[in-house]
Amino acid sequence: MGVFSDVRESLLYLFADVIGEQDDTPPYLPDGLPEAVVPIASDGIHLLIEYQGTAYAKLYVDRLRRFVGKRGVDETMLGEIARLMAMRMSYQDPIRIAQQKLIELEIDPDTPRADDIRKFRLDELIDVLPAVVAEPILDLLDRLGWVHKRVSVHFNNKSRLGIRRLKIEASLKRWRRYSVRYAKERVWVERWLHMISRSLAKQPASASEIVQTATMIQGYGDDYRQGLADWNAIIDGLAKPTFDGVLALPDLAGAVAEARAAALPDPRQAALKRKIAEIRARVPTDSNAAAG
């Protein structure tokens, strides 16, 4: 029943999108939004409507509303939350790259034509499919040892055939909300926002630094995976233990900044792990015991 329900929901969403039954009314800005944040949030809404649709932009507004008027959140911090959340919610995947290529042509038909070749892992490509379809394929690739196999994908706007292919790839956005990747990104954004809220409650001076950790995760491929792994290492090694009261870091913001500076493009994370261990070792043992 679970699989059938997932397929049914995906099909309903697809057909509603095709025949125009979805509510296409753009969301209103949250009440009480500071004037300085209005253009940032407006840009975020327009970006996410283009990226996915009005329902996705409404999710953005709902998330932003949590921080409007929240104690410790000034207009500068709120503006950064609005900017970085829009950036992370419009994550790079093959669908987005195809969208951008088409938008470039729409804005400037004389834009230089090219065959843009990008490298993806097979699991990155499969992750854009609905979970009910993707998961069996990922299981098969895992058994074959091909999950991490790299393939070249052509984003070609030089010919009619290439442009037609871009349109087909971009049209897959209607399935994105049911994809494996979307589920992962949704969990990440919610955790980032949760860590911001915890920092405001437990150590307000660190909140701005926690907000800025979103910049660690960008792009696609190896850079994306490295940034995500480094972010999790810093949050799990420094921020969460501090918020949980098991690590008495007096200056979490400084510790996070120090750890971020140590992060290198190293899948083993050797330098970052050493730095996190060094920071934790500087906290007196009796302070940790007292905090716990």
C-alpha cells in the first residue's frame, strides 16, 4: 500500500501540474518582515517559483516566517537566513542545470551555444527520480558496485535536438518533490534551521556563524558531497554537543569558524577531524562534567 500511495500521489501532482489545477498564486511575504529583507525574500520567492513552483515558494515563506520577530534575530541575520535558504532550496541537480541553460537562451537568444559536459556519479542522476522508482535502481547499482561510477552528461544548446533534450530534462522538475534528493535536501534545510533556533536559545552569539555554515554546501558532485560531510562533522562534533549541554564551549562561533577554516577537499577529513578533536580537547574536563 505504501508504494501504491507514493505512486498515486506523484501521478496526481504531475497531472495537476500539467492541466493547471495547482494554485499558482505567489505567496505573500511574511507579516512584520523588515523593509531591508523584503527584496531578498522577494528574490527568493521568484527564484523558487522558477525552480519548482508556487507550492515550493510557499514552503520557503513558511520557513522564513519562523524567524520573523524572533528574539535575537536582527534584520541582517534574517536577510542572511532568507538569502541562504533560497540558495540551498534551489540546489544544483541535472534538472536545474538544464533549466538554467534554457533560461539563458530565453533571456538572450544570441548567447554563445556550447556543449556543456558535466561529470556526475550515477547515484546523483538516479536521485532526481521519484523515490519509489529510484530506490530499486540504487539497490541494483549498489550490488553491481556502480553507485559511485562517474558518467558525463551533455547539456547541449547547440542544436534543436540538444535543446529538446534540455526541455525534457527540465520538465522532470514536476517529479522533483518526490525524489530521493529532495527528501535529503528537505531534511538538511530543516536541520540547519533547527540548529539556528537552538543557537538562539542556547548561545545567541553563535547564531550568525551557524547561519553562515550553509555556504559550506554548494554545487554538485564531489564538492557538494565534501561540503555536506564537513558540515555534518562540525555540527555533530561541536554545535550539537554544545546545545545538548555535554560540551561547554564558551565561544561556539569562534570554534565553528576555526573548524571551517581547517576543512580541506579531503574525503578522509583528516585535518578537519584533527581540528575538531583539538577544539574539544581545549575544553576542561570538569567543565564538561558540570555541563552534562
